[in-house]
Amino acid sequence: MVNIVILSLVTDSDSFETTFNCVESYAKSELVTKIIVVESNKSFNNLGFKYNNKVQLIIPQEEFNYNRFLNIGKSNCTSDFIVFSNNDLVVEDDCIQQLYSQLLADDQLMSVCPIDRNWHRHTKTYLPTNNKLYTGYVSALHMFGCCYMLKKTIFDIIGDFDERFFFFYQDDDLATSLKRNNIKHGVLTSAKIKHKISKKPQPDGGEKFRYTNHNMVSQGDIYMGKWSKEEPFKSGGYSKFKSNYQK
């Protein structure tokens, strides 16, 4: 019914524990039939770590690319509903049920994010009501790249994830793709996660891309070139967001 795609980089027991806890939180849901872990460490199998029996482990041989690895995970999904997830979070007990039920009940809604009120602190101001769906496309307000559930048919409309975005602007590109195609997206404030649970920073396989100014600028240039006629929904755009929510 629901497949999960998790990007991971395991190099030691601490980083394995982070991904393991993430996997276990998803595996508790009866709706989850398969968890695809796309692992960046080519030597993972030599470390001796084991996951839940719901896990399909994939270790691509090519260099890490965030969207390419999401596409690899997606291509192995067999369900009509897919969650794309960082490895440094856990989902609350009914999070998957909440997201799934919301998508199932609304034919127009095709994409939905859960929320971490502590990590996404600004949402307390802009999205104040709990147990509500707020629709929109602002990255870091309605779209959180760390976790989102999509109807698989969405890719018939937007195509694969754009692999030019190897790390930065991935969620911005997705949000703008949804907006351009008039695809309804929202954040469900009753569906909760806990983000940044790791003992150490978890780079999701992209440690050498994370805070490199050149790479951030180059990805930004690609984004602006692609969506030059669109309002740029860059991270932090919520600061300009007005209280004109749609329900």
C-alpha cells in the first residue's frame, strides 16, 4: 500500500543507528509494505549491519546525486503511494496513516508533508492550527524535503526528479514543479515527525555538497534558469508569506 524511499550514508554504528531508528519507525505501520534504503556507502555490506525484513537495500555504484538516488528508489517502488525520506528522522505512530488517509480522501491532493513543530518552528506562526491541511508551495513552509508522501501517478505529470539537482534546491524544484502543473500539495499538521534525531550530523550521502558555496550557487543558477518565469519559492520564502491560506 505504501512504499518508503530513504537515502542513507552509514559509515559507523552511530550513523547506522540513525537510519535503523528511521526504518523501524516506518516499519511499525501496517500500511508500509516495503522500505527501500538507498545507501551511499559502497562498502556497507562489509560492516555487518542488518535492517528490518521490510527493507530492500540498494547500493548504487555511481557517485551520490540526491535526485538520481531518489529516482533509483522510486523505480523499485510497487505501491501507489510513496514516501521519500531523509534518514535522520522518525515518524510518529500514526503519521503514515494520517498522510495516507488524507491523500485517499482527496482526489485532487497528490502530495502531502508531515510536520515537526519543534524543528519547523516558524510554522507555529504561519500555520498555527493543528489537525489541519494547509495547501501551498512555499519551500520550508508547505514543502519539507526531509519527508513527503506522493501519489505515484504524480510522476506521469511531472516526470522523474530532475537529476541536475544533486543536493541543493531539490525541494524547491519539486514545489515549483507541483505549482506549475497545478498539482495540489499541502502540509498536514496532524501528521508528525521528529527531525534531526542523529547523534552526529547526517549528510544523506552528500557531505561534500552540503555547505559548499559554489555548489549552492550553481544549483541556484540551474533552478532560476529552469523556472525563470516562476516566483522563486526558495527556502526561507515563508518570511514573505502572507496569511491567505487555502483549506
